[in-house]
Amino acid sequence: MSDFKLWGWDKKPRTMLRFIKAGDIFCFKLDEQRYCFGRIIIKFMVGHVAELFDNISNSPDISEAEIKQARRLIEPVILDSYSLFDRTSEGEWRIIWHQQNYVPTDMDNVYFTYGVQKWCKKVDIWGNKTPISEQEAESLPDVAPLGDYNIRKELLKDI
């Protein structure tokens, strides 16, 4: 039996924030012709940490096999899941699959940062915080949720 449950693009145009779970596979419109896919990794301090897959398609469909073979296109990001999935106030983002019993992998070097000067900290996806120098903080992404515009801008420069 499969660990994946398919909803599809047309089934759920909106997902309330409290129902977004680790293992949810989402799809969003990258531009007028292309769709991107990704997975919710974990609920985080200010949104959800997600990975974006290297699978870009002309339709909002992705198979279970394609999900299993997908690689990360960029480093994991923090999504503004409220605006993207619940309010649907920016872009077209939808949860289309759910991977049951999903366990995050390759998260050892995924950190975000917050604070200034001598109060800088880095935090992993599990919420473990470590003091760091301001210089090291500059090399890490901020603890800040990204919306549709920021995600598409980041992806379009890499593809």
C-alpha cells in the first residue's frame, strides 16, 4: 500500500493553516506555463519549512514516482503558509498530495538566523538555537516567511 494520498489540483483550492502537515506535497504556478512542486517539511516558528523540488511541469500533476525521485532545487525555505494556502491571497498554491509517515532527511545543515550583533542566533528546523557571530549570521537566511513573489523570484534566478 502506498504512503501517498492524492488530492489533485482541483480538489482543494484552499487548505486552512491548522490542517497543513509535514509531508504535504504542494504545487504552485511559477509563471503562465509552468508549475513547481514541493513538500512541507515541518511547522516552524513563523510558517512552515518546505523544500522545493527540481520537477517543473506544464501541468499541476506529479506522480508518486516523480515525488520519490525529486531533488531539492534550492535550500529549504520558510513559507508564509497562511497567505499561500489558507488565505490564498498571493499566487496559486495548493496542497495536492500527502505523504503519510513522512520523516525529513538531509536537514543537518539547514539553519536560519535571527537577532543582531552579539545576540545573533542560528536555529535549526527542530527549534534548537545556538549563539553565533554577526558575520556567521550574514551567511544564513533570516527567520522570515517568504511569499509567492519571493519564492518565484528565487527560483527563476536558478532555473
